[in-house]
Amino acid sequence: MLTMPMNAAQLLFIIGSLILLTYFFYPRLENFFIFYPEKTIETTPRDQHLKYEEIYFETTDKVRLHGWYFPVEGARPTILFCHGNAGNISHRLDNIRHLVANGFPVLIFDYRGYGLSDGRPSEKGLYKDGLAAYDFLANRKGLSPEEIVLFGRSLGVAVAVEIGLRRPVRSVILESGFTSTREMARAIPLFRPFSVFIPRHFDNLKKLPMIRVPKLIIHGTEDELVPFPMGQKLFEAALPPRYFYPIQGAGHNDTYITGGPRYFQTISAFIRDGIIAKDPETGGTQHKE
């Protein structure tokens, strides 16, 4: 059987077609790989004997979101917790319980399409969701910017960074964060050859230098999903005051477990005072002027 060799025009046509297909269909493909929402609430704060308020609020594009607000007696900064890409808020209750036990009120909410929240997730949608959660604290709870601390985990880092760009806050905590979707694709062998064509969505590396409030960046040294060097890159891109807290031996989802009491002591000191002293024994935190 004879085959005709491919000429330059045919090769250019194929390459051009692949680029166009990537451009038009990538957003849907990206959403498929990024968002893993679960609708079922597996447990509630009541099951864990936590004092809480069940809340609903709307975004600017009229999507109804669901969340839990955990009050704490006394005037303390409130943590606005932006969770990762899978599950829903019921899967973060153990982490929230520890934060509340350390004396901080917390608002955690589900993005559109997650848990009891309406809609379907998207990058722009998640940003609107985060801003609506902030506005809930500012308008319905009457909190000032000095009383709001953003806490983003994994995908939630992108949401916290966007809020920090558009709303005034006391400080920002970013845990297990990635730099951008393009760099994440580059870190995955299957997608590495095509990463040059992938847009820089969720571009935390570009946005972070524009946030001027104190920042605490946390990353597990054995993170199996988001490479540890990405956490280092985010720290290096951030403007002072900035702190980096590497948790030795921690993976992607067990930072607060592996970190133990020191993890919560570090976060508490940062939220309370905005500064962290370097651990003389382990060098667990770093600060660069």
C-alpha cells in the first residue's frame, strides 16, 4: 500500500487546527479536570457539636451559595476559608474545628456547583463566589477589612488571591497553592508536551505581587499534587511582608495533621500579630524584607 508524504501545508493545517480546537474547547476540558464537586453533605457542624450558623447568600450574577459561619466569643479576626477543588464544605469540618478551637471565627462556603450551592463551577464564577462571601462578612456581619483574614487552600488559593486584589483585608494565608494551570500542566507528564498551548488560567503567580497586606504561604515538602517548588515560587513573587512555612513531610491534604500544634500556633500568631518569628530549631518559617 502506497502512502503520500505529508507536505508543509498539510502539516501547518493540522497544527493550526489543533491550536484552534485547543483554544475553543480547552475551557470545557479544563473545567472537567479541575473541578470535582460533590453535592451530598456527609456531615454537619451539629454532628461535631460545633456552634454555627447556616447561611445562604447571592453572587452578583444571582447564584445562590451555601455556607457555614462559626462564631467565637470576643473580638477576633474572622477567617474566610476558600476550600480546594474536590468535595464540599462538609469534608473540611475537621480542619475548621481546629481553627475554631484556636479562637477564630470562620466562614466557609461552597462554590457554585458544590454542596448545596446552585450553579456550575468556572474560574470567573469562583471569583464571584469568593467576593460574595467577603461581602457577606462585610455587609451582613458588619466586619471591617481589619477583621477579615483570607485563607485559601489548593484551588482556593486562586479565590483568596482574587479577593485580596479586589477587597481590603487584614492578611492572606495561602496553603498548597499552585502558580497557574499552565505550570500545573507542565508538572504532569501526560500534559507536559501540550502545556505551551494551555492558557495561564488561575494565574496566582502574576496576581500575588499586587497584594500588599501580610502574606503567609504554607506548603508541604512532600506535596504529591502541587509541587513544593510552586509554593516557593509564590513566596518569592510576593511582596513583603511575606512568610514561608514549609511543613516537612506533609503531602497535599495533611498539612494541618502533619504540622501538628506548631501549624496552628504559626497560623494563630500570623492572624493575631501579622508577624512570625523564625523557629530557631527547625527554621520552620522564613521572612524576607
